[in-house]
Amino acid sequence: MTKRVRTACETAVLIATEAADDPDVLRATIDLGRLEGMWALLFQRRQEQQDRHAAEIRALWRDLVDRDDIAALVDRLRYQLGVVEARSPEQRRLRDEVLAAARAMLRALADRSGFTALRIALRNAIAAGRAEGMVNAVAIAAERANQIGLDWNIAFRDAYQAMERLDDLWADAGSWLSRMIDGVADDLGRTLADGLEAGLDRDALIDAAGELLTGDTEAVAFTVDWAMTTAADEGALSLYQSEGVLQIDIISAGDGRVCPSCIDAEAGSPWHIGDQPRMPLHPACRCCYSAAVSLAHFASWFL
């Protein structure tokens, strides 16, 4: 019973009280309360998955980074650019060259033995996202059909095992790894450029870069979150397509943080599959696809 669920239930009861003469108000109130409860569990599970995989990938990322590499990068930049203050057009040149050097250093990590473990971990995170998306799709369909008893853990294990045979997950992992490296390189480039412009000495530059690369790197967590959210939406969509669904709805999280683009996507429902906006519409998007499917095909997921 989170604050969100409690508020939704109180609102539902208030609406029911104000519309007591409406013959459908009781069903609407019960459905709203049930849906809120399901959404709370859906988002809780998704967040737990993302937190777990992000922590693992962050740890593997930190193991890849070597202070000697950072020192070599700093020395090279100080030699190439000098340790003078940069202004106007020189400031732009400095930032471009620092960013290029940061990207080159980080892309070289692909030659390290630990890079394979990082790629595997990201592939597993994407697989978990897709599996969770498939389970979410069935959970939403079960809510529509008023069917209870979904065992989320059994469903997830079953869906995740099916991911082992999907070769395209490796391509996805490679693509997201490239995004991750570019994101970290952007942060590293800004940190070093700011430090050079501020006149930091060699050790201070190395410390600043090391803190960025070995701390709780935001670019790494951001990429994992985005990759898993995308995978969840792809998992739901693939399940609907395999079940022969022709139309789907887009459901937003329904709170005050929903952006105008998501509101418009939800308002355009139902969408013909193939014409719908590709979810997520943006990083940290919480919208989901929704459609009715035959739950008989997933009987083993229910108690």
C-alpha cells in the first residue's frame, strides 16, 4: 500500500460516493483499485530488476577502469593542449579534443578481458527486461479478464528461459554498450575539460576522472534503465504479435509526472500494431502496451 496506491483508492471511493446513483460506479471503483494494485507491483518488480542489474554492471564497469589509464589520458591531454587557460574558440577546441580522447580511451576497454563479462551482464539485463515485459503483458491482460492467481515469479522464470535462444540479444547488448561508452565519455570529457579550464594540476585531474569512472557512474545506470525499459516494451509487443493481436492500447502511469507525449500516445489508443508509437517514448518512460490475449496459452503461469 504505497502512497500512490492509497491516494488512488481514496480518490476512487470519493468518486464512487459522488456518483452513488451510477449503476456502473461500483465496478469502476473496484477495477480502479485493482489496477492500481497491479501497477504498483508491476513498477516495483521492474525497478527491482533494473536496480539489481545496474549494480552488477556498475561493478563490472569499475573493474575495467585502471588509474594508470586515466593518468596516461591526463598526461596526453596536458601535453597536447598545454596547461594554459582556454577561452573563446580555443575553449571549443579544447572540449572537442578532450571528448575525442576520452572516447578513444573508453572504447579501448573493449580489448580488456573484463569487457566480455560486461557484455554478458548487459545481455542478461536486456533478457530480463524482455521477460518482465512479457509477464507484464499477461498481467495486464489478466486484469482485463478479471482473472487472478498470476504467479509473477514462475512466469518470469519461464519467459526468461525462452530468452536463451535469442541471438539478437547479443546485437542489442553491443548497441547499448556503445551508447554506454559514449555517455560515460561525454561525462568524462566534461569533467576533464572543466578541470583543465580551472587550472587543476595533474593529480587533481586524475582524481576527478577516477571518481567519475569508479563511482556510481550515472551514465551506466541511465543506460541500463533505458535498455531494460526498451526491452520490456519489446517483450510485451512480441508477445502480443505472437498471439495474433491486431490492436493495442498504450497505458500511461496515470500520475502527475506523465509527459505530454505519453498523454497523447495514450489518448490515441487503440493503435493498430505497426502504427503505434515505439515505446519507450523517452528515457525513464513508464508507459506500457496493453491488449487482450488468450490466457489459456499461459495457464502454467497461474496458480
